[in-house]
Amino acid sequence: MNQPKITTLSELKKEGYTYQSVKDELRKNLINNIQKDQSSFEGIIGFEDSVIPQIERAILSQHNINLLGLRGQAKTRIARAMVDLLDDWVPVVKGSSINDDPFLPVSNFAKEIIQEKGDNTPIEWLHKSNRFAEKLATPDVSVADLIGDIDPIKAANLKLSYSDERVIHYGMIPRANRCIFVINELPDLQARIQVALFNILQEGDIQIRGFNLRLPLDLQFVFTANPEDYTNRGSIVTPLKDRIGSQILTHYPETIEIAKKITAQEAKAIQERNQHIEIPEIAKDLLEQISFEARKSEYVDVKSGVSARLSISALENLMSTAERRSLLNKDPKTSIRLMDFNGIIPAITGKIELLYEGEQAGADQVAEILLEKAMQTIFKKYFPEIKKLEKENEKNEYTDLIQWFAEGNDIELLDNASNDEYELSLKASQPLHEFVEKQTNNENQNFFKELVLWNLCIFQKIDKNKITNGYQFKDMLSDYLNNL
């Protein structure tokens, strides 16, 4: 919708404009979307049957909202998506620092202009994209930042007494009048600052340096908080919590399929790279499974949470690892390999908070453990179980393959091997080729071959040695004898 051309109060009256509060706008437009069966929160994946219905109920109830959840659970994204439920344009008194509505002015500035100019009061229009304000709660946030303070320079320039209301410099909250205002990580806000929010939420009163202003601010508050912060680093003071209408719990993706959709949506799409790098579906499953493993790992502080950003950053690193290899080898096209997952370790280590056991092992080691756990989980979906102990002379699906390694054969996979070299290395084992071909009908046979090799190492059926620029897979006993 184009910006309206109305520029004066008289034109606005002729147009039949009526004032609506922010909460009224949100409610009206949400009802309209529901009736038209349109989504009000595009791009919010995995919350369709849990979080979003609760948010919609809160908006219909005209509540201020507290989104409570671990990091990386789309809390801020949800708050920003609410902007789409606002009207496209709203009129404000031109020059007003707190977005005064021409029919319901709250500041002295707007009231004086309307009194002086009447129907000729100049009007300007505020787009909904500018009706969103956000503040991260940090220990250094002050009442002056949020609410306002006396401005001595203004008092001097205008030759006003400090008792004059015009010397007040409004903070972020008054300047967000008729907007959605978000305070992220609310428990980190000092208790005395939280107290300053009481009357704004309930009565609309603002106190600045002894001024008791009756400013009926029109705001939709959205707060975010982490349950861990709630109990350890800080808390929401009870009277403030009591004034927040709805507290809504967020959560992580419940399935691999949902997680893949989120990662695909959020990861940087570099068209030039994506055109010549194929990523098998099983590689995407493995990538997401790492986050699922981290969220239940004994090495990771699960109370702190494992953000969805782990998978997003990991996918970007994974694609870049393959891209770098293809550039080195001048391969026009390539596919993601299991070996490429070594390139995502830096994306994992910075996204997890470790417990004592994890700190002892080290972040890199924990990342490798999580990767191996994910490999085991994905492996079980496609292949028979590898038994740790077997009866003597008992044959199973893996016997021929293990015997091939026992005869002194090995497979070397290099990090930066060209497509032809990589293919040749995996073709060296006929038992491996026959086993994978029998168990899967997938086109990405090479990835499955690598998955089998890694899991045989995890279950200690063969050995994996780190060489200068890759790995060597060989029989454990022959490796031991060679080291004697």
C-alpha cells in the first residue's frame, strides 16, 4: 500500500480516520488473517500447532507477552514477525518525538501545535516497518535509556527552568509510542529498572526526576527470557511478571524434517556455490542429528540450550568445505562427503556450553563425539546392527567386508581428493560396494560407503588412522602388528 497523500488534520478528518491502539490493530488484522485462512507468522517453522496458537490467543486478548525459551528458539523472530500484523501506515503529528496521534495527542508538543493550528496541523505518515523498537537488557541499561531524563542542554538553549516539562528528553519507550517494543533477556535487566516498567505496563504513568507525567503510552510489549537466566543470572521481579498478560514457552524443532526446513531457510544461500555442490538428503539428516545429540549429551549443558544456529552455521561450513575442495581440484561439480563434516567442527565448538566433563575433554573432542553419535543414529536407519561381540565362526552381513581388511587391504580417503580420486579409493573394496548396493537403493552410494567405514571404526571392527591430510581405514590387528 502506497503512503497516503493526506498532509493536514482537516484532510484526515474528511477521510474518516479513527484512532486505533496498537493492540486493536494487531487484533483486527489477526482476525482478518484467521478468517481468510492466512498465516500471520510466515517463516516461523515448527510452531504451527504449539507456540503460534498461544501467541494468537494472547494477541486476541490484547496481552503483553513474555516469550520464555532457550537460545535459538526464534523468540526475537516471532516478535519481529508481529510487525506484519500492524496497519501499513498511521498518521502522526509532524515533528512529534513520540509519534502522537492527531486525534489523541499525549505530549505537550503535539497538544500545543493542534491548539495553535487546529485543522491546519501538519500530518506525516509512519510505516509499520518503523513501528518496532528493540532493546537488549544488559546491566548497564538505565532508567534514562528506557524512559528518559532531564536534558540540561535543551533547558539552556530554550532558557527553560528544570521544572518545565519541555526539558525532558524521552527515552526509548516513550519514543516507541504506538509501536511494538521488545526487551530481550528481561531477567538480565536490573530489578530497579524493572520496577520502572510497572506503571508503564499498568497505568501509563512515567516518572522522570520528580516529574509525574500522565502519558497514556500506546505500546505492545514483548519480552523474551531464557529459563536458565530466570533462575541463575537474574529474575523477573514478581510485580512485573504479574503485569505481563501471557507467558508463552518456545521449544526446539521436534523432528529432523522440521529442523531441516529451518536450516534451509536460514542458511546463507550463495547461488554460485549451491549450483555446483550437491548435498545428499542423508547428509542433511546427519547435520541436524548433531544438534539433537548435543541436546541430550552428558558433555553439554542442556539447560543453556543448543541453538538452531548450530545447524545453520554448520551447513554453511559444510558447503564451504566442499566448495574449497572443488576449487583446489578444479572440479566443476561435486557432492558433499562424510569427510567434509570435519570442516563443521568450528561451527559446533562455539555453539555449545560444556559441563565439567566436557571441559575436561575439550570442545573439539566433544564436537567429534557428537558427530560420531549422530553417525551411529543415522547408520541404524539404513543398515543392520553391528554387534560388538560375535560367536566364533558366526557370519553376518559385515563378515566379508571385515575379512577384506583383515587380508591387509586398506582404504585411504584424503580431505582434498578430487572426485575421481575419491571414487577410486572407495571402489577399491568390492565387498564394501556389494554390501552398500544390497542395503540401499540410493544414488549417493559413496556417502553410504563412508558411513559404513566410520561406523565399523566406531564399533572397533576396523581401525581409523589420522594421516597428514585425511584418514586411513585398515584392519586393527595388522595395524597393531605393524607397530610392534
